[in-house]
Amino acid sequence: MKKTKTMSLRGVRQSGRRGNLMKLSGDRRALRARDDSRSPSAHLRFLTQNFVMNTYNRLPLVLTKGKGAYVWDADGKKYLDFFSGLAVNNLGHCHPKIVAAIRKQASELLHVSNVFHIPTQSMLAEELVRHSFGDKVFFCNSGAEANEGAIKLARKYSYKKFGMGRHEVITMKNSFHGRTLAMITATGQEKYQKGFDPLMPGFQYAVFGDLESIKNTITEKTCAILIEPIQGEGGVKMAPPEYFQALRKLCDEKDILLIFDEVQTGVGRTGKLFAYEYLGIEPDIMTLAKGLASGVPIGALVATDKIAQAFEPGDHASTFGGNPLSTATALATLKTIYQDDLLENAQKMGKYLCDQVRKLSQKLPSMILEVRNRGLMIAIELSIDAKQVALKAIEMGLLINAVQEKTLRILPPLTVTKKQVDEFIGKLAKSIRESKQSS
Ligand SMILES: Cc1ncc(COP(=O)(O)O)c(C=O)c1O
């Protein structure tokens, strides 16, 4: 009896699967008829176009291999990668120390629940606390999730101290904080919010770099200010240390928490481990992700003890957050940054790159308008279309990001050498010249 039931269930499953396969292969045959190219890249692009949800404006490249500052596409073409996974590959690709740490951890223990103690998680928390203003860390999987955690923590702190109703968060116009519903609300750019109404209640917006604007936005309901120390997605926009110092003072006076989103600026990108170190102040909460585990997904929320105490068991959790693989990789990332003096290298190479771009701008005076940086977080303002230049750069074997209409964002790995910067300058010059000619 049991056997018959099992067999018939299997039969149903198999015929269902066969049906699906027939449907898929029928569709595939039809689609394949349109996939006339024989290059591996073209076929993989075809699979993306037909089977992956259409949420990204992808560049026409299929990257399959990386080493240091270089990547190769599926057709074997080599590129100098100054895109760095948008500030994720801070140690370049397949750094031997990172590969070794991943191999070791994968062969010992990949995942256990947070119901248990996780040795690498505990050690990573200690390491982050040792190198920052913070006392306690919560781990999650992405930047958006870290920011969500920060908002929850700020609200809980405020609730415990002041009671209900003091829950609003001020964020900046032109900011970027992630793509969950709460984080598109926090992100002060309508283009990320359109079509997803109703947005989350409890967010107000001020102008980045303008203290008066923040003062005018604060009400008795404000519990926190969430701000990037450098607006990354907004075009590598900076504000002077005096602004942040005045903001810190304002927050202290009004008992409002100051949250720094260091998802992009953190982990050495700016030439210090965290960008707040340039500002002469410390936030109450800081969020990290991107470069923390060199490409293995991770997010973290760092807070002072006073604030972190607002969270009690059951208040916040994440199945994968702080798991052995991601935290072992993050430990290896931090160790490598210190052992290999990569913060110093980021400062030196950031300066060298910008000096070289300034020299180039003398040869291309009407095309390069400005270069600005903090370490290896670099923006180049052009008078011509940045996307056009980034596309031309691909032809030259260089990957760079057009972050705004006329702004290039340059994010070399922290391991970058002088020779690679020189190679970049040559390729950038050609890309700009040829874009100008074809525009
Ligand atoms: C400053 C900042 N915050 C948050 C995020 C969102 O991070 P994630 O994509 O890991 O959710 C990003 C991503 O670009 C970012 O640059």
C-alpha cells in the first residue's frame, strides 16, 4: 500500500517535471532560435535576458574570472577593474589570503544557527570594536539590512527612553541606503521610490551639507539622523568636517542619535578603516557591508553600549547573519588590510591617481572639469556624457562606473599599484578622446 502510494506520488512528480521540462525545452527551442550568436558571452547574456528578472541596466559584459585588479570575460578578454563590484572587491579579486580563509572555513563549518555561539562571529565583533568607536555589533547580510537594523535600534532606544511617538528619522536628499521598502523610503531620491507606494512612514529629508536644513527638519518626533559620510551613489559628494562636528553637537543637544551609513565608505575604501575617522567625531551607530567580507555577503551594525542595550533577545535576528563563512572571510579581510598596509596604500594611490587625472585634465581641459577623492573613493566630473565614456572604456579594457550623468566613480582595489594607475590613466584618456569624437 505504502509502496504504491510512494510510486504514484513519484509518478505524478515525474510527469509534472517532464511536463515542465517539455514546456521549458519548447520555450528554449523558440528562444534559442533567436540566440544566433555562438560566443559564450552572447549565450550567457541571452540566458540572463530570458530567465533573470529585468531589474538591472546591465553592461554588455559577462565576467567569469578575476585576479587582483583584473577580470576576464567569458570570451577571454582582460579588463582593468576600477569598478570593484561597486566597492565590494576592496582586496581585488581572489586575493590568496581570502581564498585560503574561505577554503579553510568551508572545509570546517559553513553554517550554524545564531542559537549557538559562532567563534568567527565573536572574533570579528571584537575586531570591529577594537578598531572603531563601537562596543557591540549585530551581523546581517547586506547594506540595506544593516540600515534597517540601525533604524530599528534607534527607534527601540528612543521608545525605551522617551516612550511612543519619537520615532522619526531624518535622511538626506540625494542619499542612498538600499532597496528594501524602508530603505527606498530612507533614500532621498524619488527615482527609487516611484511605483512602490505607500512608502514607510517616519522619514523626513534634509539637504546634505546644510545644517540649517537639518535644524529646520527636526521635530519633537525625531529620534535619529541617518547620513553617509560621503554620498556615494549620489556622486561621491562630500561635506567638510566642521559640518559633521556641528551635526554631532546638534544631535547631542537634542538627544538625537547620529547614524553613519558606512556601507560604501567603510573597510578602508577612503584610506582610513572608517570614513568618520576623518571628521573628528564619532557616530552612535554605524552600518557596514560591501567590502567587509571581500565579496561574501555580510552586513554589520556597530553601536555604542548605551545604544546597543536597547536591543533585547528576540528584538532582532537574521538566519545567515554572522555565519561562520562570512565572518571568517571578514576576519581575513581586516587582517589583510592591516598586515599589507592597505590603508596607507589607499591614501598614497588615491593621491597619485588624482594628481595624474589633474595632469591629464591639462591636456583635455574642456573635458575633465574636476577630480575629488577621499582615498580610493574617487569622482571625476566631465563635461561630456559619463556613460558614453564608461562604455568606451570597456572597449579599451577598463571597467569604471558612470554614477551620474557627467560623473565617473572610480573605485580601484586598495591593493592597486602605481603601474595599474598609469594603465588606467592611458585608457581613460583614450576613452574620453574617442567619446568626444563620436559625440
Ligand atoms: C551607502 C550605501 N548604503 C546602503 C547600500 C545598500 O547596500 P546593499 O545593496 O548591500 O543592500 C549601498 C549600496 O550601494 C550604499 O552605497
